[in-house]
Amino acid sequence: MNTNDKIKNIPSLTLSSNRKAVWFISLIAILISILGFIFSSLDPSIKLPLRPGLDFTGGTQIKLERDCNNFNCTSIDTAEIVNKVKTLEFKSDNKLPYLTPSKIQIKFLDGYKSLVLRLPFLSASQGQSVIEAVTPIAGPFESGGLSVETIGPSLGAQLLKSSLVSLIVAFTGIAIYISFRFDRRFASLALLALTHDLVIVCGVFSWLGIFYGIEIDSLFAVSLLTIAGYSVNDTVVVFDRIRELSKSNEYSYKEKIDIAVSATLTRTLYTSGSTLLPLIALIMFGGPSLYWFAISLTTGVIVGSWSSIALAPSLLSVMGRKQDKQSNKY
């Protein structure tokens, strides 16, 4: 069986004829994401496209394990704890200025078993004052269940800078690789699809930050780099199949794209499905520390699969007009 016979046996999706629908879906998702960036930047409590977490802003996180005697812990109104902490007055300590925290974040995890407080940078004595203040409300706490994490503002700024540099280096490396492996046209579309994926993932977390106070941390930056590699890998597979079919003059360029997408669709679905299974397990059983990391990766895998199998090839079909005219197939 020759190559043309194999191609004829592949069910062809009419992606090229439905490309406007593909563009419309992606455009709507991008516009919603951009609106999220705008509203987040206008929010007085955020003032940035994404709500930065402790890793980037610096500050002190105190985690306390409540002693519930092996029974379900009673629920507590977070506003009660916030109001209590706000009444504290911290004196100057170790060259720290007079401090009254105005940005206090309280979270309960594992069915009110764990209490997490995020505050501006505190000294050891100030942190102890906070613990003593919340003990009558949320205590008693388990001995040895205390965790205090402090990140200075300079370290937070350095982590943010390193994350941005990592993304830029990743984009540059991907562009160079695809330009070398294919050509500039393929590289530009792969980067466009990659930008599409990252904008939508960031847009989702922008809205989560507005409505639910979800913050981004260094793990979020790691997830973006992982999504970038995953998305480009899928896109390269589709592009490679299109380039292989370009050697044949039997079909128009649009038909070649439809055939290539049809041929790689099953592979993409299997790969995405097998990747989503452990991510879903992390979401369900991974605990709070990995929950939003897994959510970010899951969103990226879904959006990346869409851009690789639908958006990038549909954009490439527009560029096929010139090739079809040259081969008198258009």
C-alpha cells in the first residue's frame, strides 16, 4: 500500500472549512482573559494582572495544625480572625518600623484542620504575637504543628524576575528550534499558539484571583514552563505531518492540513488523556500544596491540545494559498 492509499484511508476532518469557528472560540477565550487582566489590575487589593503570592511579594506565612481530638474540626469565620489580628499593634522590633498589617489572608485547609495566615513581613516576636492572638479563637493547636515561612521582599522580587527570564528563555529556545527544524512560518505560528495557551491559563488564574483570592506562586511559573513544552511538542507533531504530506501534489494545501490533523488527532487525544489522569489524581488526592499547580497544568493541557490540533493548523491553512497557486491546486 503506497502513501496515497494510506492517506485515502484516513478520515479527514474539515478543519479548514471550519477555521472561522476555531478562531472565534480562541478569540473569545483570549478576550475574556484580557478582561481578567484589566479588572485585576484595577482591583485595589491586587493592582496587577495576576494576584501575586507570598513567593513574589515577600511576607510571612504561619501554618497551624488544630488539635481536634481526632474529630471533625468546628468551622470558624475567617473574618473573626482577621478582625482580631488587625487589632494587634506591633512595636518597633529589630529595626522593623511600627507595623499594623492591613493585608491579612486567612485560609482553612483539610476541613478546618489547618489554619494558614499570610501577612506582611513579621519578626519572630511579632509572629508569636499573632499566634497568641488567634489561639483563643481557633485553638488549641497541636504541639509541633507550627510552620512559619518568611520570604523577604528582595527575594520575592528576585523570584519574580527569575520566573520571567525563564519564560523568555523558553520562548527564545522554542523559536530557534522550530525555525531550524521547520521554517520561520511554522515557528511564528507555534509561538502564536503557545502565547494563546499561556494567555488563557493566566486569564483563568486572573479571574480566580479576583473572585476567590487565588494567588500565583513559583509553582505557577513552573507550570507555565511545563505547558510551553507540552504545547509545542503537540504542535510540532502536527506540523511534521503536514510537512511530510507537502511532498505530495495530489491534494491542495488545505486538504493536506485536514488529513494531517485527522492522522494525528487520535495520538493527541491519547497523549492528553494519559497526561490528564495523573493530574486529576493530584487534584483529588495531592493536597492543598499541589492543588492549584495541578489545576494550572490541567488547564494548560486542555488548551494546548486545542491550539495544537485546531488553532495552529487552521492558521497555517491561510498561508497555504500561495503554495496552492504555485502548484495550480488552489
